[in-house]
Amino acid sequence: MDVSAEELQDSYRLWITAVFDAISPRPEWMLQFASGSAGEVLIRQSLDARLLVVGTREHAGMGRLLTGSVSHYILSHAGCPLPLLIARPRILTRSGGHPRGNR
């Protein structure tokens, strides 16, 4: 079964909207969808923002070189002053600790 890009986008939007609605968002919260390069879209959106939160992967060295870094792009291209928080996920081992010791 072939699915068009538009059908796939519609499917994602419906699913993401359902998740957003399920958390009972506060009235002032807003869900927006944007298309394009992640770094460029986030820079455009951040112009009216008070805070930009960006997740990051655990890539280093060659992995980061090959995949690029949205957070680095944002730090390099931000056109206005704004707080930037880079949130790194806490990875736990099976024993419940961090793989690189206490963090």
C-alpha cells in the first residue's frame, strides 16, 4: 500500500494532536505544525518565543559530523537574544544507574 506524503503528514498531525489534547493542556498552550529544515524552522519560530527547548542526541565525533546538530545550528544562527535550554535525556542502565557513573 502506497501512502502519499500528505496522507502521512495528516496521520502524524492527527496522532500528535490526540496526544496533545490527552494531556489537558492549559488554555494558553498552543500546538503548531511547521515544515522545513528543523534548525531553520526553530529559528523562525523562536523570534516570538521566550524560551526554546531543544533535545539532543548522544552523538559525538563522526556521528555528529554525519548527522549534523540542530542545537549547534540554533546556537550559531539565533537572530535574537533568548534563553536556550538543551535538554539531554537521562539514560539509565538496567541497574538504574547512569552508564557513565553519577550525573
